Amino acid sequence: MTGHAHAHGDHSGHSHAVAADADRRWLRAALILITAFMAIEVVIGFVARSLALISDAAHMLTDAASIVLALIAMRLAARPARGGYTYGLKRAEILSAQANGVTLLVLSVWLAYEAVHRLIEPPEVTGGLVLVTALAGVVVNLVATWCISKANRSSLNVEGAYQHILTDLFGFIATAVAGAVVLTTGFAQADAIASLLVVALMLKAGISLVRDSGRIFMEAAPAGVDPDALGDRLVAADEVVEVHDLHVWEITSGDPALSAHVLVEPGGDCHKVRRTLQELLAAEYGITHATLQVDHLGEQDAAGELLRIGHRDSGSSVSHCADTHGPVHRSGPHDH
């Protein structure tokens, strides 16, 4: 007797659609704000002959690009699964998050180079226009950051856009402080020192995004879930003798999935065990997308023997689950 079960989380309900629409609205509001200010900043940058302001505008261009990428990824991820893409295009969001992380890292290298160059050869200070524009940039980025913070930041995709805007906000604050220092004390290197502080923040945000999206691409277990401990928890359930081929991963951020082969003691109720384990996974681990193959102990040996007889002429030996992946969890004194 074998029980197969598929438990899927509700990803198509009304509340999820409303939340996704709200997320898109908040992101669009931030995009309009940033694009409008960026255009003004470029004009002022050329009028004031300020490389700092033009550089800030370039950074804002990457902010706008990150939001556009996030919006495209959200639309792709919302498409239903069809054809060869059995999970749909949910991982488009993770691709977007990784692109945002890589962009932050590349930009931080360029800004670090520029900052070191300015430490050695500080540029001419362009006056109060830079300070006023930087302060206006702080206000615009505060509003844009607030807009994106209202969206669902548990999505790595939205978090990527948020980190871009937040870094830019710190950049404007640093530029404003540096502008004030230069104007009041004449210490021209203040701008470069402020830039290096922003570079450190960009590196931190970029590394975090690349690492988290990389874990999902490499099918790692969700953060905070120890597969070994989870396997021990499953095998401790009533009537369960062994759990192997245990895999736990994330389809996209916040959407964990699990599959496992569970062996039940002879005479045990496979369907009851499967329901119990799925309830446990949902309640304790938040895993609602679980596929469990449940067999009675010994059934797999009989199946393996039949396969061996069938393949005797070819000299091959085939058995059920001959090559299990990962540790084998057993009940009783021998855990693994």
C-alpha cells in the first residue's frame, strides 16, 4: 500500500492577488518619484558642474531599473504554471533579486574607486546648490523608501529594490553632511569619506541579496530549517520507522517545499501517517507544499526483488531506493 500526497499552499486566493496589486502600486509610486527627481538632478548637476550630483543621478537610474525589474518579475511570477515550467515563473523574482545584488556590488566597486581618487585629488566644491539638492534627494528617497516598505518585503525581489533605495537614501544623507562640512570647514575630502561609508553599506546589502538568492538557486534548505533536525522530528511520529530521500528547498522566497520517502511499520495506517506528517510540517515549519511517498516497511524489499528477477538476464541489480540521497533517519536507538 502506497500513499502519495500533494499539499499545496493557496497562492491564487483573493487576498494574495490584492496584496500583489498593492505591492505593484507602491513600487510604481516610488518609481515615479525617483524618475522625476533624477531628471531634475541631472539638469542641476550640469548647471552646477557637480560630478557628485551626476553620480547620484546615475545611482538613482539603477534604483529605477531595480524597481522596473521588480515589477516585471512580479508580473512573470504571477503567471500560472504551464508547459515545461511546472512551478510557473516564480523564480523570476529570485533572478531579479540576484541582478539587484550584483548591480549593488558592481556599483560599490566603481564608487570605491571614485572615492579613493577623490581622496587623493579632491574636486572643486560647487557650493550650496549641491547641499540643497542633496537635502531634496533625502526627502524624495525617504518617501520612496516608505512606499517600498509598504510592499511585501518578505519577497527577495521587493527587498532587492528596497535595498537599492535605502542605500541611495544613505548616499544623499552622506552627500548632504559632506557638503555642509566642505562649505563650513573647507575639508574637501569629506565627500570621498562619505562615499566610502555608502560603499560599505552597498557591499553589505549586495552580498546579502546575492547570498540569499544563491541559496534558493542551489536548492538549499530555507533559512532557519535544519533538514537533519526536521528528519528526526518526522521519524519520531507514531508508526514511522524510517525517513529517507528527504529534500527541503524554496521554490521562491517564502514558498518552501518538501519531499520525502517515509516507511511505516507493518500494519500501520499509511494514509493517517501521511496526514499527520503534513499537518506537522504545516504547523511547525510552515511547509504546506509537501510531497510524501509513504510505504510499509518491507514492501520496498519485495519490489526490489521483483525488479532484480526482471533484470537478471542483463546482469544488473535494481532495487527500490538503492541510492538514497542524504542521511537515513530511523526510529529507535539508531537515529541515522
